Amino acid sequence: MEGICKSFPGVKALDGAKLTVKAGTVHALMGENGAGKSTLMKCLFGVYEKDAGRILLDGREVSFKNSREALDGGVAMVHQELNQALKLSVGDNLWLGRFPSVGRFVPLTSEKKIRRLTEELFDELGIKIKADTKMSELSVSKRQMVEIAKAVSYGAKIVVFDEPTSSLTAEEAEKLFEIIEMLKRRGCGIIYISHKMAEILRISDEVTVMRDGKHIATRAASELSTDEIIKLMVGRELGGRFPKKRRQPSGAKLEIKSLSGIGGVPKDVSFTLKEGEILGVAGLDGSGRTELLETIFGLSGRASGEIILDGKAVSNRTPRESIRSGFALLTEERRANGIFGILDIKENTTVSSLKKYSRRFLLNESGMRRDTEESIRKMRVKTPSQKTKIRALSGGNQQKVILGRWLLTEPEILLLDEPTRGIDVGAKYEIYELLEELRAAGKSIIAVSSEMEELFGISDRILVMSGGRAAGILETASADQEKIMALAAKYV
Amino acid sequence: MKRFLALILSLVLILGVGGTFSSCGCMEDGEVSVFYYTYSDAYISSVRGEMDKFLSAAGVNFHNYDGGSNQATQTEQVDTAITKGSRLLIVNVVDTGSDDAAKTIVSKAKAAGIPVIFFNRSVSDAVLSSYDKCVFVGTDYEEAGRLQGELIGKHLSSAYSSFDINGDGKISYVMFKGQQGNLEAEARTKYAVEEANKILTAAGKQKLSFYDKANSSGYLVDQDGNWSNAAANNYMKTILSGYSEAGGNMVELVIANNDEMALGALAALEEAGYNKSGKRYIPVFGIDATEAAKSKIASGAMTGTVKQDAAGMAKTISQIASNFLAGKGALDGISSELAASERRVNIPYSVYKKGE
Amino acid sequence: MEDKKKDNGVPSERLMNDGIFVKIKNRLSEKGASVKRKYGDFMAKPPHDKRSMLAEFLLNNAMYILIIGAIIAIAAMRPRFLSPASLINIISLTAAKLPIALGIGGAIVLTGTDISAGRAVGLTACIAASLLQMPNYLNKMFPELPPIPIPLVILAVMAVGALIGAVNGFFVARFKLHPFIVTLSTQLILFGVILLYLQIGDNGGQTLSGLDDSYLSFVTAPLFTVFGIAVPMYVLYSVIITAIMWVIWNKTAFGKNMFAVGANEEAARVSGVNVFRTIVLVFMLAGIMYGITGFIEGARIASIASYTGQNYESDAIAACVIGGVSFVGGTGKIGGIVIGVLLLQIIFVGLNFLSVDQNMLYIIKGLIILLACALDMRKYVAKR
């Protein structure tokens, strides 16, 4: 791809971007959110029409009109947000749009062939999923595997991975890397988009960095270090990856006593959270980390157990009760249950604290505007105004708005589920700094994360979940990756 | 984007076409506004067809309105027509259950100083006499029911035992009423049975008996008030699932307030294997003499109907309209046999059987 | 300017007027500045962008542009279309149809709908009419009934409407049923209730009429007259109701919660919004609007039958969609609904003025709704 330009009304999203991928290599595409990575890929797939530039595949100029044409042309993509028919089976999803028919002159879909073809494909790739499982019953990582298998089945020459590991556990990521390795051996060129430095450096052969829609550099991965990449991406030096701890945790703040959820997850979990502490929560996908937070917050039903805040038991049966008793939950699925996409920033900020602004029937508009302004400033949200619709912001800024929403409720305990998922490096650092400020102000935080580095970087202690149970709590200072993995496998 | 432009274009086109069609030679204000209670009524549609012919022939600039069986809609249409500068209202009023709807229309016409011709759906004398430029063209609303009853009575007594399927000496019947609270429906329901009973009694037979003893009202009504084929068809199918010859309780006579409902019931009978050549015939009676009913009568599937003269009604109305527009006396040129009073013109009914 | 006249007024009142005046002035200059800025931005754009921005603008406002064009065209062919009598006719029609649309608008903001609205209007109209018949009317439904004060009747029909809404809302919120199914069911139930209600006493399913003059004049008496043409009282009521609804939608916690639930129900739950209560209240508020519509409709038509109110919801839903209340949920403005209802009436009356064939009228109506929805969805699907 060379000299690609694309403008939207008011924005020049791509300005002479270029990217060259060699067969049989992994090429990492890096850049902050808004750098133009996704736009570039959308131009490749014909989702957007490029204004200028050429795309060459095996030396021939190509111009795909839609992703279907791209697939047929040998270019496939594994999306960050998976677009799958969740109510259909794995086999149906794989062969959607090109179902094998019973016979040449019998235009009926053959279930048998679907199953056989799927099994053959999965055997080849070493994937252990049954062809007739419903997609919705699979974990996110397994769905992704299906998506990769689909790309392979089209005989793709170029496979694009957009943040493939953001929803995978370490173990599943390993599996993914194996598959990528295998694709490489088959002679596929791989474009790999990710924010995780460690894996980029590990699996990629070449790295291209973009900034503001422009091509910044293409280097061999072996010549680069994490800090160098960040420098290229941000265009300046960052002080460090994680801010300094400004305060030591003090006395006990929250006590969870043998908490069990209605669905059996979490199961008999107990721990204590100190004032001004950040407790990291590690574990494999499906180990009950999210459920733990949701049960504490009353979003999932609690079967038994006690939640004791400042020595007093709190009920926390519904989110509203939890908010009243001083809890806040930043959910994992920002788009599904975090933001109100079509509402503006003010509405997104104040939705949890409307009571505060109610005078009899009416709302105090000026108070709401003032607090939103304050929140935008404190959270360093980059937005033209508070009337901007939140969906127009980048992921990192959306996350800051939601964090601001919760801080308006003046919580004592913050429950954060993957607080930096899908957020670029610069914004991540800002969020870490915000957490550090909150800790300094005496708030206690429970943070679930799949990124080991993040857990080590921000938490005081790490709670490891395994099979819905608490496998153990480690002091971060004395913890290492092996210890965590060992605990994570304890009840599997 | 092209698709949206196409959509917009198509809309503009339709607006434009609608506009040009109607603007032909009628740029000056002063249409004659004709309001039909609904376009969905088969008989009223035949009146509309005739009326369009007569009014066009008379060179009158007219516009039709569909009330959609809703008095509120019709009243609003009257408002719009008057603000538009209508010269004459011809109204087939929706709501005949009380005087208020007609009264409202009369008062609006009075305020605008334009004449009103009500037709088909009856309006009380009190309303008619409240405004000197107000006339009703309709029928003697009791006459249709009486004629239908007479027809039924004569038909049954001609071969009584052949109609009494279970031989209990009584003819069991079903009656389909078009609308609750409609004067004409009430009268037809009442007099059809009364007149038939009179003739049967005179011939020494038993009175008709309603097929369902539990139903004291003696009729099944179209709950939507549409006098519709579908309503009667649904009722009849339900009846046939519970009443049969084998059970000795078969319905032996079908009476309907109009032909639409008669045909609906007939379709259900035919589906169940009745009223076809070689099969048993259940007598079916309607009112209106629509084309569909006439052909069924010709084939023998339906027994008889009462003819309401659509063309005659349309002709009379257009005559009165022309009189009003020319400033002549309202009923000038109308045969005195038809004029029941100086405000009321009745178009006579006639019986319609096979061979007519 | 305004405070000069009030020189003899209480000083605090003057201050307040000043405050409001300054506020309005600031708002206006803000608006003006933003328009100027936007214009500046626009002029600074390269010609290619300019063209696409213009196309964007035209498409996003296509509905309004089309209708303004239609008004001009109709007025050119039929000047009477813009006569005072005709304008007042359009305004009155709009006022009569506004409350029900305002009610349904809330349900649509929640990504739902309410097809029981028309029957709810029918039932409340029956109740209002039966309670307010002339004392000496022969066919009176409740012959023994003493005259009831009108405000009491209004409260009664509002309560009945609220009850209907509460049932709708309860089933939607508690069992997560789609509002279409819930209100389809209540629509049928309500029709049955209407038929039964009309058979009370000696009424036997007949049309209810013979309404008391105090009721008729309360609703239809002239509010004032312009060029000798009376504007009926219910226009005033409609204006008041619209103002109240505007405050509820924009200035109360309930209103904000409604938009939050419509925009993202799950996020609302996590954010501590009482989703159940919000949904029930939205439907109850809608029910109250139907009650008020029923009350007005009773006197406006003056004869109430079982079909009264039938299909009213379809025009109301169409008006909401034309006015930008999207089925996507979480968006919509009271002003938009008012414009939607007004535009729909302008179209219907206008087409009648053009003497467009009635058969075509239905087709055009359908096309307009389709077009409005398509243009609306265009704003939400990804731009390419």
C-alpha cells in the first residue's frame, strides 16, 4: 500500500500512508488511537474508498469494494469486535455465504458437509471446538479462533489481526501465537495491530509506526525496544510506563466474606481491601474475575456471603444500592454497558448522580454543566465541548468520561474491569495517573486486568482467581508471572 | 446516496403527478366535496363509481374523501374542504348512532353558507329541518329489511319441509348484523325476521328460531362495524365447526344485513361442502345486489337479495347537486313519487332473485 | 426594553427580568457566533468538501426542505391554503393530535412503541363522554348520575390512562417483553373493554352523544378569534401540555433517565438508574397523554363510538419519526414531535387542497413515513 490518502469532512485521516508486508512475515502496525491504523485497514478492505494511492497485492493493483471481495482476493481480517452470528453454530459461521450444497444440482445446504469440512479445518489448525456448538456458547477467545480458521479457509494471503489478544488470557494468547506462526510458515503475510509492546516485539518481524495519518517509520523488530516504539508513536519521550506510588495502603476498608454468586461463580471468595489500596485481580478468561466485581456491585445475583464496608455490612443487592453505599463499577464491555453512545458528555457524566441535582422535580442545569466541565478538566478528556456525543471520542477518552461519571458519585470503592482495554499508550498512562491520584485521595480500588505488566505496574497486591474461586493473594513486590500462572491453574 | 435521491425524487414525482392530475381545468376554487364513510364498502363503492360518472357528465368539479369508517376523520375532512372553499357538501355520514355527527356537519355548512346533501346513511328529520339547504337522499331504511323478510318468508313457505333439515318443524337461522348502533343495521336485523315470521305464521308454520339458544340478541355483529365479508366468514366457519347435519342442529337459513356478509357466510358454506351443484343448499339472503352477489344468485349458490339502486341514487344526488349549484329549488326535476318530503328523497328498493 | 415598562415594578422582579433578558441575549449572541463560525468553517473548506458537506446538509434536512417546497408549491396553486381559516384549521388539527404523539414519543425513545394508544384514547373518550352527558338526555348511559365537575372527569380519565400505561410498562419492564407485543395485547383487551363499556345500561353498544354543553364549550369554545375565525380552547390545552412535557423530558431526573435507558439499557442499569421504574413511568405518562387526548376527542367529535381512536397511534408514530424521534432509541425532542405532527397535518390538508385522489393519499402517506425512517436511519449507520 502506498501513498494512501483519505479525508473525511473536516479531517484528513490518512496522509500518504504506506505499508509493505512481505510474505511469510509478521508485520506489526502501530500507532496511538486516531493515528489512522483502522482507517488504513478499512481502505484496504474497501469499507472506505481511498482518495488517492495504490494497493498492490503480489504486484497487481487491487481495489476491493467490500470485505467480501477482499476475502475472495485473499485478504482476510480478524476484527477487534467480532462480527459473528452468535445464534448460529460454529460451522454455519465458518461457511456463511458459501454453504456447501448437497450435490451439484441439488441446491440444498448439506449439514454433513459443513460438519466434515469444519472438522478437517480445525484438525489442521489444532483447534478443539465442535462444529455444531452455538457461537454464543463459546468464550471470546474461541470465537476468535473460529474467525482465524475462517480466514485460513479462504486461503488468505494476507491476514490482518486487529487487537487479537485484547480479550484473551495469556494461555490463549500463546495458542494464537502458535497459529500465527503456522500461518507464517504457510507463506501468509500478517498485519498485526496491537497496543501490547511485549507481544509485538516477540512475534513480529517488522514494525511500521504511524502517527496522525502519516507513515513515521518501518524497522526490523529486532532493532527496536519498547521505549523506542513508544517514542515513535507518541513523538516524544514518556517519563515511565507507570506513575510512582504516592501513598501506602493503611487500615482495612472493605471486607468480602465467603461471597458466592447465584450462578456458582464466584464461589466462596473472601478477601480484605485496605484504604488507599489498588488490588489487582488476575486470572484466566472465565475464572470469574468479572463476575466477582459484578456480584460485589449487585449487578449479578449474590447467593451468599457478606460485604462489609468500614465495619458495617452493606446490602448491595442492586447497582443502585451499591452506588448509594459508595461503590462504583467500570465495566469491561465499554460499548455494551458503559457508554450511552448517542448522548453527549454531560449526560454521560451526570447520569449516575442525577439525584444530586434534583430540586424537587427540576434539575439544576448549571450545576450539571459546571461539574461536567470540572470532570472534563480533572480527567483530561480531550473533547471540543461537553455537548459532543460520547461516541465521537476515542476509547481512552470515553473511559475517562465514565471514570469521571463514577467519581461524581463520590465512591469509596472503585471496581474496575479491564480499565485500559483497547486504549492506546498515552491514554493508558493518563488513566494510571488518575488511579494513582484516587489512591492518594484515600479511595480503594479493585482492578481486573489481563495484562500482567499492568497488574505489576499499578497494584499493591494481586488476587488470583481460578475456576470461580480465589486461588490466593500475592504481594505485588514479591510476585512474578510464574507464581500467578501457577495459582491461576489451581482450580482449573 | 443515490438511493436516497431516488427516494426523494419518487416522492416529488408522486406529489407532482397528483398535483397535475387534479389541477386539470379546475384551477378556480369551489369544488363539490363528496364524503364517503369508507372506500372499503362494496355497495358504497358502486355508488361512488356511478356518482363519479354523473358528476363528470354534469361538468361539476368534484373531489372525493374517504372517511375510513371514522367520524373524526370525516369531520376533519369537512373542515378542510370548507376552508378550501367548497361550494357544496355531499355527505355519506359515518356515525349514524346519534344525531351529533350530522348536526356538527350541518352547523359547519351553515356557518359557511353552503348546501349539504346527505345520502345513504340516514339522518334524522330534526337535523334536516335545522337548515334550509339540507337534503337527504336515501332509502326508507325500514324498507330493505321488510323486503328481505318478505322474500325469505315466501321462499321458505314454498317448500317448507325441504328447508327444515332436521325435521323439527322449525327453521333455525343465523343473522349477521353489520354494525352495532347503526339505524339501518338495527332495522334490517329486526324487520327481516319479523316480516318472514308474519308470512310463515300466516302459512301455519312455526316462527324462525335463532340457531344458538344461548344468544338472546338474535344476531352476530361485525365488531369492527365494517359490515365485512371477513367478519361473517369467520363467524360462519366457527358455526359450522359446532353445528352440523349429523348433529341434527345444522343452521338452516342465513340472513345478512348486506351482500358482503352474505357472501362471506356463503364462502364458508361452500368450503364446508354446501351450496354447490349436487350438494345440499342452505338458503342465503343479503341486501344491496352487488355484482358479486348477482352472479352468485345467477349460479344458484345464493338465494336472493334486495336491490338498492346505486345508479338511481347517484343520478338523483347529482341532479340535486346541479339544482343547488344553479340556484334552483333543491328537488326540481325529481319525480314526486320519490320525494317523501321536501327534505327527504327515497330511492326505492326492489327484490332481486334468480332470473332477474 | 421590557424593563422600561416595568419601572414601577418591584425591584427584585426587575432584576429577574434583567437576568432572563441578559441570558437570552447571551444565548442569542452565542448562537449567532456559532453560526458565523460554522459558516466560516464552511467557506474555508476546499470545493470538494464543500460539495459533500452541502449534500450532507441537504440530506439531513431533506424532510424539512421537501415540506417547505411542498407548502410553497401548494400555496402557489391554491392561495387559499395560506388563508387564516386554513391555517387555523391546520393548527387546530395539530393541537388535537399532539398529546397522543407526545405520549408515544417517550415509548419510542425507549426503543419501543405503543400501539394500544388509539384504543386507550377510545376508552378514555367513552368514559369522559359517558360521565358528561346532558342531565336530561334520553339515552343517558348513567341516568342517575348527578353532574360531575369537569376537573374530576379529567383526573379520572388521566387515572385510567395511567393505569393502562402502568400495565403496559409493567409487562415491558418486568418480563422484558417487546412493547409491540405487550401493547398489541392491551390494544385488543382495551377494545373489548370499550365494547363492554358501551353496553352498560340501556346503551346497547350505541354511539355516546348528547354531551353536556359545559363539556363541549370547555374544549371547543373559542379561545380567541382571528379574522373572525375562532381558535378552539383545546389549542391552549395542547400548548400547556407540550410545555409540561418539555420540562419533564429536559429538566427532570426522570427525563434524563428515560434517555439513558433508551440509549443503553444495560449501561443505565450499571449506572444506577432504576430501569424498571423509568420504563413503567414512561408508559404511565404516555397513558396520561392518551387520557387527555380522549377527553379532548370526546368533545371535539361529540359522538363517541367503539371505533373512536382506532389507528390514532399510526399517525402519532409517523409524526414522531418524521420529527426525529428515532427507533434507534435515546434521541428525540419535544420540538421535533410538534414539528412532526404539524408537518403531517400540512401534508394531509395540502394534498386535499390539491384534490389529490384519496387512493393516492394513502400511498403518499406510506411513502412519506418510509422516507422519513430511511433518512433517519441514515444518520445512524456508518458513513462510507
